[in-house]
Amino acid sequence: MASLEKYRACIQHLLTERARKGGDQWVEAQTIFDTAHDHYQLLYNGWHNTKRIFGPALHLDIKEGKIWIQWNGTEDDIAAELVALGVPKDDIVLGFHTPRMRQYTEYAVS
């Protein structure tokens, strides 16, 4: 298991890069880093014509030394990107899958 600081840095890097690329003049991509409780989000906030745009695109937590991908509303394979940054697969939990289904992934169950 790598250090907590390394995992925080990996998550913040991923979300910051997506925020930099995302959004437009009407929709802002925002990062939320709660390092005290290890909750991290990328959300979109703004307007598209008369439609309100607000909600999370990504939500990751660090729990018991593992990165939990709680929500991935993108088409990107965030788990694979974390692995490319040096996070072992057994330290990544796909929290958006039911606990029963996680055993069939190549990542940690919990």
C-alpha cells in the first residue's frame, strides 16, 4: 500500500486535469478536495441555454488506504488511469459496482 499523500496527489492530478479540459464559457468544471475526510469530486455547474447544469462527473474517496471510485459519469477508465499513475489494482475499489459484482473485476472488492 502506497502512502496516503501519494493517493491524494494522484486523485487531485486526475481531477484537476479533467477540470482544466472540461467546461466552457457557460458551464464551469469545479474540483472539490476534502483532504480532511478524503472525499474528492469533479462537478459541473452552470447553464446550457435555459437548462441548469449541475452535478458530479467524478467522485472518489480514500477509505482504509484504498481509493474508492464512487461515481464515474465520464467515458474515461479512471481506474486504468490511476494504475498508470502507479496505484496498484488491489488498492482501487470500484464502489459504483455492487459488493457482489466487485469480485468479478480485476480490482479490490473492498
